[in-house]
Amino acid sequence: MIHQYKSNGYNIVMDVNSGSIHVVDDVVYDLIPLVEPLVAEGVKEAAAVREAVRQEGLPYSAEEIGEAVEEILELEASGALFAKDIYEDYVFDFKKRQTVVKALCLHIAHDCNLACQYCFAEEGEYHGRRALMSLEVGKKALDFLVANSGNRVNLEVDFFGGEPLMNWQVVKDLVAYGRSLEGPNNKKFRFTLTTNGVLLDDEVMEFANREMANIVLSIDGRKEINDRMRPFRGGQGSYDVIVPKFRKVAESRGQERYYVRGTFTRNNLDFSRDVLHLADLGFRQISVEPVVAGPEDDYAIREEDLPALREEYDRLAAEMIKRKKEGEGFNFFHFMIDLEGGPCVAKRLSGCGSGTEYLAVTPWGDLYPCHQFVGNEDFLMGNVEEGVLRADIRDEFKGCNVYAKEKCRKCFAKFYCSGGCAANAYNFHGNINEAYDVGCELERKRVECAIMLKVAEAEL
């Protein structure tokens, strides 16, 4: 499968199945779609290919066509162009793999001190009651993780909410308990924290810098945008409260091991301005992602917004190149891509591992496939005391991969997005093996921009 596109002056050709990326001249770019069906039919002799291409009447000389054909056929012979898909057969063995749990999203607090308009957690309540996780439940969750992690050494726990700092003492106590489990069980915990920052203080920062491998700091960008979507329950904006704290966190961590993480909506289709605003504040690790909301919400992104958003991603990518040249570069999460190593095959096929390797735990110890399914009783998998009781749900998620989704099979981005978010697919189509169409369109654009950035960085 080939995907080719022009971006920022580059002719880029992706060989999807091999993962190879090529930057080519106009002649090769125009010839590739003509040579591909010939190679598929077994026509690989240079003279025959040249003759077939010549008859297409392209505005190139015989010499130019000959050189381009030779180059294309050399790439094909090396496996870097028109490669066959070797992964579809692998997926059958992949579905039979032993399931081990490697990560938990601990809902340490089903409560929040903000009233974000787009919050899927309904101000932390998750369609249920307000609650704080007890230390006892949290310990059982960590025991469950250790017991179900098999031979895996490295385990991950994200303290999530609502707002986890509303239950800070339990967070600290659970970190201590997790550390006590490491030696006797040959495990290593990687703790992370997601916070809106309202309750951040020096004590929290000092502890988090010592114990948390990563901190996610929630902010949407410009003051007017953030305060419109992320107000306190009384309607006051949160920007002025959190920005000084977030800047201090970023500096205290050496501008690493954190993200300022925002959401853009229909209210700010010019979201690149919010990304750049955060960069201008001094943040170097930035993630601003599209809202996922139903058509009944006035801030939801619609299909007619996609052309403007594609242009916005292009605008952001071009500005990132400019700033990197000027020594003011920053990372944008959705443009980060590894073209040399990258995720293992299993992750490329199945993504985040929700429902199998990754589970969410409610304050009272119930298990769900991920935080976005919490509160939907159809996806209640079990609890931390008895373990996974609904193997059928686990097996359904186990079979969720890019080959189980018809829309993914012909998509050039499938090995980068790994089929997208199961929760978004379910919420929009009632089926985790579907795909959220607006999200897919934006992901394809992000992949194109990310690859272009890699090309541009190679020239710096």
C-alpha cells in the first residue's frame, strides 16, 4: 500500500507495509502510481515498465523516465516500496496471546473542583456518585496489578479523576505501598499524575518530582479559550490560578517528563494559536487534542470543520520548523513519531491495550476497559477483589485491532494510530470495531504533518 502527498514543498511517499518513507522528485512522484499496478501484475523488467509508462504521455524525457523507473524498481527489490502486508497473518496468533495487565488508571477521585464543559466524567462523577478512593481499595488495585502482570517487570499506574489532588494523601500512601511491592515481587512501578492544577503547591510538586515519572497538566491555551471551557463551578476562569503553577512545574522538571494537555473545540478552530500561546509561555512539552463530543453539543467538531483544521495543522507544523531553526523548538505530542524503531508490532496492531493490558479502577474497585467506559455497566468487567469476571468483554477487546476494523484496512495511518480509540468508536457507532470518522480524518492529517516534520528536521 502506497500513500503519497505534498507538504511544505516536499514530495513524500509512504510505503505503508514496510514503514519506509521516501522524499522524491516530481518524476518519481508521478511515476509511482503508474508503476505500482504493473509490479502487482508481475511486470518488473525495466524496459517493459519504461515502455508502459512512456505511453501515459507524461511531460518527461525518456532519460528522466528511465532513471525514475530504475530508482523505483530498486526500491521495490529492496522491500522499501510496494511491500506486502506481513502482519495480517500475525494477528491470528496475536489474538491468542496470554493476557497480562500492565497498567491501571486509578480513579482516585470521582470529584472535581472545576466544571469543564466538555468533561466526559461529568465533573468527576462518571454518571454516578461523587466518591474518593480509599487507601484499602487502592492497595487492592495495586495487588491486583501485581498478581495479573505475569512476568512483566515494568508496571504503570496513572492517578486520575476527577481531580486526584482532592485525594492527595491516598495518592502518597499508594505510591509508598507500590514501592514496598517492588522488591519482593520483582516489579517496578511508573506512577503518573493527571491534574487540573488548582490544588498544586510546593509540597505536591516536590513529591511528584520525586515519585511521578510524568505529570499531565490540563490547560486549553489562551486565557479566553481556557476560561470559557474550564471554569470553576461558580463560573470564574481557572487560567490565572494554574498558569504560574504549571510554569513552575515545567521548570522544576527541566522541561521534561510532563505535558501541558489541552482540548480544542469548535470554539477555537484556530487551535494552533493556543499551542503557540503555550509555547510562548515557555512550555516545551505540549498536547492539544480535538474534543470528542456528540452532535448535540454546540462545541463539537463537525465534518465541515475538517478543511480548516487540516490547514491549522499545516500552519502549526510550519511554525514548529521555523521555531526549531531559531532555537525555540518544542514538542507537540500528536506530531511525535518514530520512523526508525517505533512501537512493537503488537502495539501497532492493537493500540493502547484497553480492556486487556490496561484497565480503569473506580473508587470502589470496579474494573472497566478504560476511563472512558467507566459508568457504562455493559462494560463492567469485575473488581479488584475478585479480578476480571467478564472474560467475554476482555476477549472482545483482545480481538480489537486494525484488521478487525474494515475502515482501517485501507488506511495509510493504521500502523501509527493502531485503529484509534475503542471508546470513541463505541460512543459514535455502538461497536468498538468501528472507527470514529472525524477523529480518523484528523489523525491522518497529523501523521502526514509528523512525517513532514521528520523530513524537515533531517535537513536542519
